[in-house]
Amino acid sequence: MADLASRITKPADETPVNDAPAAAGEASTGNNGAEDNVEDDGVQRGLIETSYEVEVKLADLQADKDSPLHSGISSFDELGLSRQILDGLLAVNFKKPSKIQARALPLMLSDPPTNMIAQSQSGTGKTAAFVLTVLSRVDFSKPTQPQALLLAPSRELARQIQGVIQTIGRFVDNLIVEAAIPGGISRETGVQSAVVVGTPGTVMDLIRRRQFNVSQLKVLVIDEADNMLDQQGLGDQCLRVKNLLPRTIQILLFSATFPDKVLNYARKFAPNANEIKLRHQELTVKGISQMYMDCPDEAQKYDILCKLYGLMTIGSSVIFVKTRESANEIQRRMEADGHKVSVLHGAHEGQNRDALLDDFRMGRSKVLITTNVLARGIDVSSVSMVINYDIPMKMMRGREEPDMETYLHRIGRTGRFGRVGVSISFVYDRKSFEALSQIADFYGIDLVQLSPDDWDATEQKVQDVIKSSRARPDYAPNVMDKKD
């Protein structure tokens, strides 16, 4: 088998910049990083300002293409937002738009409303972009009349988006946001809010039971749209929901990735949409040092995982596994070996999942074992390490193939808010090795090899990244030597 290490390039020598100026939207502090102990509300205060360029494709029907706003804005004040919304932005220290916000917001806020398909990497402010659009479209003199619907693939992400809306809209009079997730809406009253965030199945049930009046909805947002519109997954539910909504509704589709097949379907789902995207080679988050551990065999993966435990608890860590059963088994073994970990997957009841995620956000739990249920969209600023215990795979044409998009979403759980982070992928046989190689080739990643035989060197490499939480996003350790 070809040696993956042979394609690794040694990163250029970098000197970590521990006193780098705060990125756009990031709260600057004078307390040596003490803000990391502040309660995490899911708002991305530190946005990634990398060298990527935003590509814009205007819809054929887009009016006034020569408008100066279509070339972007430099200030939120240029958008005509209400004073209450601007005050909310200032309260979370959003001082100027990120690149994706500067190009997307003028298009999304234009009149008449136009659909949007937006692809942007984690940490670039896409959530705030659609939240601002929603808050700008709602008539708050009708606080209990549903006017905006936001769909997400999991209850965890729906609750997080709900929190971001409430945080940015904290000064907006009569703002009511409800979560249409199992157990989230009273069956006695039904939906009684202007803004609804939910999962497709629950939203469909509420509409069918006539507990959700959709007649005056103005905007539909679908987050993680590549997953939500995948016709093998949630696509059918999303289409059914859309078909029950007013034909004039504005549709906004957001995701970090859009495979060609899903993008073609998205163009039908949101016709005549403006498009904003990045090329896939530019999508990997530069603040994440992407590494791999060449395990001798599958049996030793667990022992190596336990050796990493001390590094996992420097910040917080997420361990991604393939199945619920393996998540439960790893938790059982690690706890038996004296390690404190928690596990979260789809088999848990909704309120239990909420409590587990809240514990993780607040730092009461430092190491979380999970399946792909948390691969998308969840923002926890303290996460410094992601471990791909199992390489993400998907079924294509009757066989397993590397899941490029899920890999990107998984590693995006670290390196949040402009910080650096580490992702470590475990390989142990030809299949996992070749799968990771294909992912690396697809994204143009220079993976860094970690050796289980030289633990001192491995710990040093990982700590160089984790303990440089204020380094610039493209920081990489300079001690990564190739193996012979």
C-alpha cells in the first residue's frame, strides 16, 4: 500500500502570533483569553478572515444588477437595518460584515425578495447572514403570526439557531421565536410566534394538524442544505413542506458544501436564485491542523484513543464514530478505564440530548463521543480537537465511498470563531487509508502524520496547535517531519 506520508508536505516555518488582532466580529479582550470561560451562546463572534474569494452568480431575473450594493458593503449601516437589529449586532461585537455577509446580505435583503443559494465554510458568518435577513423581513406588530420558517437537520442545530436569533434580536420588541422540534410546541396552542425554527418532520406534523398557520410566511431558510435536500435523506420532507408554503416565499439555502448533484436539485428547489459559493479547494478551514494517526490495527485504535485523552481535555473534544453501538461501547470502555466522557446520538430522548449538549457547551463535559448527528452546524467555541475515530463513508451505487462533505463538516466543529484546532483521523487498514487519501486529494489537504511509536513527538505536535488558541488561522506547527 502506498505510504500516505509520502504526499505530506512539511508546512512552511511559521511563528505563532499570540497577540494577533481580533478578526472581524470577534470580541477583543484584555484578559488573556478569559473570554473562553464565558457561556457559549452559539453566536460566531470571531469570523474567519482568510484569503478566499466569494464568487457571485446573479439570477437572470435579478433586477438592477448595476446597483453598487451588488458589489458588496463595508458596513452594516448600509443595509437599512432597524436600530434594534444594529444594536443587537453591536452587543455581540459584530463590527463589520464578513466577506460572505458583505456580498450576500444586499442580495438577500433586496426588494422584491430573491432566492439565494449560499455555500460558505464554517465560521464565516453565514448563520448571522440569514438571521439578519429573517429579522428584517418580519413584521413585529404581529408577534404571534408565523412569518419566517428556518429548517435544520437536527434538534441541536435548530435550538442553536433559535438562540442566535434571540441573541441578535435581543432589542427587537415583540420578538418571539419557537422551536418546532419534538416536545417544543404546545399541542393546545400550536405555533404562536413570528419566527419558527424546526426540523422537517415536526414542522410537517404541525402543518398537517393545522397547528402551524403558514399562510403569511415570507421567508424559508434551510441550513445544512446539502444534507437537507439530498433526495436520499431529508429531501422529500423538505419538498413536502415547501409545497405547503406560499408560492411567493423567499427561499434561502445555506451550506458549507454543495455537491454538484445536490446543487442541481437546489436550483430547482429555489428557482431563479442568486448564488454565492467558494471552490471546494478553498473550503478547508485553515485554522485546523489536519493530522492522521496510522494505527497498527483496529484493535489498537482504542488504546491510542485513550492515550490522547489528556490532550482532549486541554479544551473540549469531539470523537466521531460510525454507529451508535460503537459510541456506547467506547464510552463504556473509557469510563471503565477511569476516563470521564459523554455520548450523544439519535437514540437519546430529545430532552436528554439537549441536556448533554448544554453540559458540553458549558464545559461540564469535556469529551463528547457522537455520530454524525453533531457533524453539522453545531458551534461550541471551546472545541480544540476533533477525532475521526472512523473515517466518514457513505453508500454510493451499492458500495461505500469516502464522504467528502461529512469530513469537512466534522472537522469544522473545531477551529471555530477564528481559533485554531486539530483534527486527527484514524486509519488502520487499506480501506480507511485509501478513503482518507481520497479525501485529502479532493480538498488538497497536506495531512500531517502522527506516530503511535513516538508519543512524546506526537503530544508536542498536537499541543503546539491546541495551546496556540490565539494564533492566526493559517498557523501550523513547524516540527512536522516526514517519516522515511
